[in-house]
Amino acid sequence: MLVLTRKANQSIIIGEDIVVTVIAVEGDAVKIGIDAPKDVSVFRREVYETLQRTTSDKPDEGEGGDVVQEALRKLDAHAPPSRKMSEQRRRRRQS
């Protein structure tokens, strides 16, 4: 694992087209921004693991799009309001 030290408004580049920027450091939380091509999926680890478990439970769902959307809705239902991804942003990410 590569470990880097960055301050607010500093970035790292992954490959040629992914940029990760430290937006802010607030107490023990670090707010980051990720600029990546639309064909690159970006998930928080807990979301990714939930999606993996959900899609592996239902292998007959084809691409798993409906399963993924249902898993995201369940996660949003339990997230604090400031962390909920709006339905509009979710749709934009999919297009």
C-alpha cells in the first residue's frame, strides 16, 4: 500500500485520468473529491461490500442493476441526511 500525506486542496493522480483531491479535514474526518471517468465505478468500501453481498445473493438478476439500486436505497435509508446521495446525483452517475 502506498501511503501519502496531503493537505486540503492537494491532489494525487491515479493512472492518467483519476484525480483524488483532499477537500477538507474536519476533526478526524477527511473529505475527498474524486474525479474519474464515468465508466469507472467509485464506491465507499462499505457500500461496495454491501453491493457484493447483495448481488451474490441474487445471481439470477442478470446485470444486477435492480439489485444495485435496491442496495443503494437501503444504504441511503440508514445514512444521516448530510451523507445521503440524492436520486438525481445517482441517476447522473449512471448515465
